[in-house]
Amino acid sequence: MKADHPQAVNEAPIEFSATTMAEMNRVIGLFPEGKQKSAILSVLHLVQDEFGWVSVGAMNRVAQILDIQPIEVYEVATFYTMFHLDPVGKNVLEVCRTGPCQLVGSDDLITYIEEKLDIKVGETTKDGMFTLKTVECLGACGYGPMLMCKYQFYERLNKEKVNEMLDAMREASNS
Amino acid sequence: MSRKLLIEHAEVPGIASYETYRKHGGYASVEKALKTMSPDDVVEEVKKSGLRGRGGAGFPTGMKWSFLAKPEGVERHLVCNADESEPGTFKDRYLMEKLPHLLIEGMITSSYALGARRSFIYIRGEFMYVLRILEKAIAEAYANGMLGKNILGSGYDLDLVVTPGGGAYICGEETALLESLEGKRGNPRMKPPFPAVKGLWGNPTVVNNVESIAAVVPIVNEGGEAYAKIGIERSTGTKLISASGNLVRPGVYEIELGLSVEEFIYGDNYCRGIANGKKLKACIPGGSSVPILPHYLVTKTAAGTDRLMTYESLADGGFASGSMLGSGGFIVFDEDQCIVRNTWNFARFYAHESCGQCSPCREGTGWMEKVLYRLEHGTGTLEDISLLEEINKKIEGNTICPLGDAAAWPVAAAIRHFRDEFEWHVKSPQEAQTRNYGLIQAPLEA
């Protein structure tokens, strides 16, 4: 179910791990009494860290935790592009496609990864290992072409580096 | 070689730790300000320095500070804009990653000047690893009595929090940033009221860029007048420039304002020229929102004088033949680059990033992207070029925030200087798919 479904609010909230809850309480505590909503982006990042994506059930739980209406979570989660609102692969490759990276070869990088993984932008590999996305400027313009995966930046990429990176990610996800 | 006031120690091993930073003179501005200066004295020094906002708008920082409303019993805030997301700009990331304590020191000294006791650093979500570096540094600053209650026995208390965004260019606009910091969608607010009167949670708030806040440290240490002696005219001090595109040595450079563009692009201490022995085709000197310059207007102005890295010189000639210093996001194009493709690319960026609140921007950016896509992919018409100019006029000045202008101006500039290349895409669509147009001729040479 999507956040814009009329029944979204009835989806059962899902529980978060003790580690996630402890970290959520810490980030909420950074803001003054009554302003806990300010922590919503931190909280949604933590949800995504645990599950890989942000489901409606998770959003409904976030609403309870922050003591706000579910719609207040939906409208935020759907506005900020870092949050994946559908299930994704174990490794989400977010390739910068904006001007400065394009000048140094991001178009070729995207095509190469598409061919290498046999998927198109927006798709996930059959084994669920990789999802390929394109994103707008990640603030690494002098070090392009580049991509981000799990908050880590992979910069000045070429074919060899991409091959090594993919192998290392596969290995890390299988172990 | 230019003096470095901000990143001189950036590559010192261990400089991200409190101890090493302190050994290299760190936190001197906090000691000086809290022990020997009143908050107004600090504001005065910043005014004297002539420091202009380093995020892109170039508004005098001291003046912005002096607008802050100070009603009795109402909390005030300083918010650091670390949402660095203007394409071509990556200087703040470098500064925060290498010198987290420099930003924290600047936050303390600046918060003291403004009477803020609860300050925030809003950093773009993609820089999560930098957020972790800052969190660690903030914890060290608390442990060493630089944050928290009664800092250095001065009676001044300050809490500092760093918090992430979620991937939205618009949150670099200060009122959208405040909305986001309140846990909402990043829709810019109508002004007035300005944040200086009603900002975060309705409290008076100053929002400053990372580099502006860091620059307060040398300004307080050396005095505003000494700072103002560096640079030319109303471009004082040093500036971080993010150099990207087809350069031999792209990266972050701290320059004294007033350096020539020629020296910056070709000098041994800077970018060392165009990569792979190619020729310069064009340059966007201040981030993707500022007008593009064709090669013959990059190192010289239309009047034939040397173009300098200053707010004034880069704007020389107005929109007809100049650009802007903006955020210092210096993007360089070699002769093989296609201006139509790049203009389409940036139009797609703005269409993607428009918050959707104002119709001229929401619809206009989408239209521009579609029309430019047609031109780039060989199905455009000559009327499309005039259509782009028309859409531009309908966007600029008609939106709540400057994103609309930022989307419109670069397209207008690209057509102004590279009309022949746009028309070539229409007249020779087959050829345009197989090769690049090459260098555009200067009007005088034509």
C-alpha cells in the first residue's frame, strides 16, 4: 500500500528494533519539548537504515512515536527524495546525473552499470542484490563521475573501479 | 600564493580532533569574543570585515545579523545552512569533513554575537558521514567546556545540534530550510516576515552558510579591518571555490578575492588548465544557477579588461556579457561539450527540484525540460527556442523563492551566447547526434 492510498492510515504500524528505538529517542531528545517533529527526517533515515525502505506501516509507527498525524509523516516522506517508498535491493546505487558529473562521463557510467547488472535505471536485479537509481547533484562535482551507496561516496569512477565496487558489495552482502 | 584563512590546516593529520585543532590555534576566537568582547563588538567586526554571504546571494553578513529582532524573553537562533546542493558546489563538505571544529568554533562565536543559546547545523542527508564527523566534534567541544553551560566561565550558555535533511535542493533556500528543520516539507515561506523576525518555530533566526560562519573565526581573531584589506572593492577576504568539469586539477581552492580568472583556470597553484590538452568552451563561474559564459567572456570582460574572481568583476556586463560569483561553484566546459545537452540537463535538475508550490516554477521548469529535451534529441523547432525565452519571462520574478529565477536565467544565458549551436541542433539534427558543435565564435570574430 502507498502513502496516498485512502486506507493507508489503517495499515498496522510495524515495530522497530531496540537499537533503532534507542537511537530515535536520542535524536528526538535533541529538540526542545514539544518540537519533537523536528526530528522526523532523522527518524525516517533510521527507519530506512533498519528496513532498507520506508513502508506505510513504518510511517504509521513514526506518527505514533512523534505524536503527530500519519499524514504529517506521509507528506514529508513523499517530498524528500532520499526515502525509498518501495522495497529496494540490498545495495541501492544512486548515480549522480547532474551537469558537472555529466561533463566528466556520468552518462557512460550509468549505461555501463545498466549493462553490467542487466537492469535499467529504477530496476532491481533478480537476486535482489542491486537497485540502480539516478539522483540529482550529490555535492561531489570535482570528483565525478560518482555514486552513493549506503551513505558512502564512490568517486572518480571508471569501469575497473565499478567492477571492484560491485564485487565488494556482493561479497559484503553475502557474508 | 594566496593567504589561506580557512583551510590552511585542512590536511594536518588529526586536525578533525579537538586536541590537534586546539594546538593549531583553534578556539582562539571563542576565547577572545567571550572574554574580551561584547556581542555587539563581534557584530561590529563582522560588519567592518565586509564579509558577504558565501552561500550564493552575497548579502553582507554583518548587515543580516543587525536585522535580527531581539524582543525581551524570546529565544533567538543561529542556523547553519549546510545543505550544500547547488550543482558545482562542494566546498562546505570539504570544510566540514576536514575541519569540523572550525565550523563549531564559528557557530559558538557567531551565536554569542547574536545572543542565540540554541543553534543548529542543518546538513544535507547525503552527507551523513560528515554529520557523524560533526557529531563527534560537537561531543568533544562539550567535553572541553566550549559548548553547554557557562562557556569559559563567561556565563554564556549554548547548545548546538546537527541534524540531516532528506534530499531536496530547495532546502538550501533559507525559509524552506526552516520549514524542513521544523519537520515539514521544504516549501519556501512568503516574505515578509523575514527569518530575522519570525524564523525557526516563530523565533527570530539568522541562517548563514557554512563558509560564512567559518569566516567569522579569522575575522574575530585578526579584526574586521585586517580581513577587509584582503580582496578588492566590495569583495573582501578569501573565498572557497569548488572547481569542477574538464580541468586538469578540479577540487576545492581557497583564493583571495581579486585573483584573475586566467590564473585560476591555468595557474600552477590552481586548476592547471583544461584537461586532455583541450580548449576552453564555456564556464559557469558560480554554481548552476548563474549565467554561463562563452570562452571569449571568461578571462576577459566584454570591455576587454581582465576578468577577476570578485563579485563585481564576474558580474561585469550584467546579464548581457557577465555572470555571478554565486556560491563559487566553478564549472568548466571543454570544446567537446554540448551546450544544448548541458542546458537540458540543468533544466531537468530544476524541474526535479521545484517544490511545486508556485505554478510558474512548477509548470515552467517542466516545460523547459521538455522543450530542451526535444532540441537535444533532434525533434526541436526554431519556434522552440523562442518558446523557451517566453517561458523564461513567465517564470522570473513570479515565484515565492529564487528557484524559479535560478532555473530561468541559465537557459536564457545559454540561448543568448550559444544561439547558433541551438539552431544547428534544429537545422542539422542528424549531424548533432553524431558530433559536437565545437567552439562558438565571438561576435567580433564572426
